Amino acid sequence: MTQRQIVLTGFTGCGKTTLFNLICKAKQPAAAGGNSLTRQTFLKEAAYGKGFRVLDTPGYGSKQEKIIHAVGVLNALSEGPLRQILLVVKWERLDIIQDYLKSMVVKFRRYKHLLTVAVTHWDMAQKETIKQNQDQIIKLSQHFGINSVIFVSKFDSGEKVCAQIDSILDRSQAENVQLTETEFYTNFELIELKDNIELELEFSKEDVELIFKKKATCIREFIKKFDEKNPSMHEIMHSLTLETKRIAENLITDFERKNNDKFSKLFEYHSNPSLAYLVHFELKKALMLEIDSIIQLAQQKMKSDKNHCFNFIKACPHCGIIWLKVSGCDGKTTCGNFPDADDEIFNNYKTPQKYIFNITEKELNYSLNQVTYKPVQIGNYVKPQSGKGCGEIINWKEIPALTSNQLKELIDPGVMDYFAREIPKENIDKTLMKAQQSVKDKVETIKKSTKVIRLPKY
């Protein structure tokens, strides 16, 4: 007959080792909270019932000893086929129990059929609501795919608890629990972002993306419908792109401020900013794509103004140098042929007007900023020295307009800088691989120094 065997696992202070002592008549030191006192995995025969072996593993919850605890569980799983894995939780608020169960279930997600929830400190439950509390925990466990639950109070005897466990084992089949390498490192959170914090950050990121996406949609609709005959069109479009960038920067700053504690925890957990700020980089990238589409749309709108400078900027088809035509005809000339006359365009230059925008998710309103700005003084024209340009013959009228990307690089080289400061995916992958190898080395070292300690029979 296959040996009946169970594993006890849980967070520090949940009563796991106390439960082990109760059913095995053992005297292992137990912690009511704080750091785990169980640093090795202990194996002992149950003192009551039909007979089964119990493996007590190190408790979860300590960042400093996370690998020790994970290896302890791995050692327990290597002791042969298991009938059940008991997820031990202390009776307290239901939302806290839910968080603990969520964290533990994910570690054994392929073996949910072998999981049992063991609720300790059940004597702390209010007598008036004990039936209601019991039903809530059973329902919560079923939500995680767990159908077996036992409740243990300080008044329960070892015989009673072992009888409950025996009843569950009678309905179970022994099975080898073998975690793959990926499952071990991922499920025990030795490499990936901590599930709960990452999930909270992801939700927060999605909220910010949704807010900006709605405003970006409103901005794009405004640009599409804007009257091209408006003499201030190019100034309004330019101001609008800057306002869009400002909105995005403020949203990201607010996101950083509100989630600073979560980023700090992740940084402490990983000791690596590349890993801790992955969600932050993803948010910046998502907003950058929205901003980019708005800039391109605004540029297309501005090009329709024949007097806008976009229509006087072109690249030589021979050497690629970009020129701004300030005077002369649209016919043939040579690349690098500077005019002798004064600048026809910028002699009439006036300081751009500034606009104030009020942008919501449904509408966009703007008004002229009444602040007076000092006019820009344009000096006397001085013909540049020769040597620029390839000298090839070009026909200005036949040269195509600059592409959106060329214009963006030329006139707005810094508008996207804030959003482009992200770590390339290949660098992140390298960092992850390096971090994973470092953890693997630590795991192998701890494996050599830890083992399952067999305690004598009661």
C-alpha cells in the first residue's frame, strides 16, 4: 500500500507548525508571527488515526528567506507521492484569508485537486456568526477550485483533527507532485513581479490609459473637424500637440506619485529598476503611441496651410540635406544655393500666439492666452558661407514634401523624449536571464544545505 502522506504549507504565523505538533505529538518551536522558525522541512508520522506522514515546510512571507522557503517546499514534494497539500491559514478577516489563499493556490495550480484549506485559530471566530463564517470560507475555497476545508481550534484534540484529515485522504489518490523549473521559479515568485502588486499596478495603468485614450480621441476629432481656413490654424495645432504632451506627462507623474509605495516594494524585492518599472515603461509606451498619432494628424492639418513653414522645407533628392526655402521661385536651382536677398518669410515673422485648452473626455475648448509676449527680433540677413549642399541641380516644385517622421525629427526632436526613455525589450530580457541565473545559483546552494529532517515517532 502506498504511504499516505501530506504536506503542510502556509505563511509565517498561520499556526502551521502548531498544527504539525498537534497531529504528530511533536515539539517543534512555533512562531505566532514575525520570522519563520521553521527553516528546514520536518517529516513525522501522525500520532492518531489510520496513519499518515506529515511534512512541515518553512513558512512564506519573508523576502529575505524566500528562496529558503521555496526550496523547503521543493524538498517536501520530493519525498514521494502525496495525498494532500494543506494550505494552512489563520482565521481572520475574509479578505486577508483570500489574499493568502490566492498566493498559495498559484504555487500549486496544476494540483488543485490535491489541495485542502486548513483554517486554524477557529476558536477566535464569533459564536454568533460561526456558521456564516464557515460557509463563507467554504465558498471562498470553492472559488479557488478547492473542495476540502477543515477548521481547527485550540480546543480540538489531535484525534479529532486526524480524523478529519483521514476522511479527506480516504477520498484521495496518491500522486507525485513535480513542479517544472518554470513553475518553480514563476509560481514561487523568485523572478517575476509579485502577483498582487503587479496586478494592482496593471489595473492602475489601465485606468490611466483609458483616461488618456478618451481625451486623445476627443483631440483627434477636434483636429479633423478644425476649419483649415482659420488663419491661426498652425499656431493652434502646434499648441495643441504641446498640450497633449503636457496632459500625458501629468498623468504619468500622478501615476508615479500614487503608486510610489508599490514601486518601492518591487524595487526592494528585485533590487533592479528594470524589473520593478516594467509596468511604468509599458504605460509610457502606450501614451507615446497616442501622442504620436495626434502629432501626425496635426502635421497633416498644418500642411494644408500654404503659408506654413512645412511647405518651405524639403530634402535634396541627391544628398538628403534638408533645406528651408526663404526666398526665390519654386523652379530650378542648385543644392546649397543661398539667396542674396533678405529672408522674405521671416522678415514678416511675428511671435506665435499662445492658447489655453480645456480638454475633457467629451469635448475640447480653447481660448487665446492674453499674456503679452516680447516679439522676437530677427537680425539682418547675412549670406552663409559656401560649402553646404552637394551643388546638384534640383527643381524645388518637384521635390516631395517631407514625411511625417522627417518633420517630427526636424521640428520636434524633444517632444517624445520623455516617453522614449524606456529600456529596450532585449535589454530587459538579458536582465531577466541574468537575474534568473543568479536565483538558480542560490537555489542550488540552498538545496545542498537543506534537507528533510525525519523526526522519531511519537
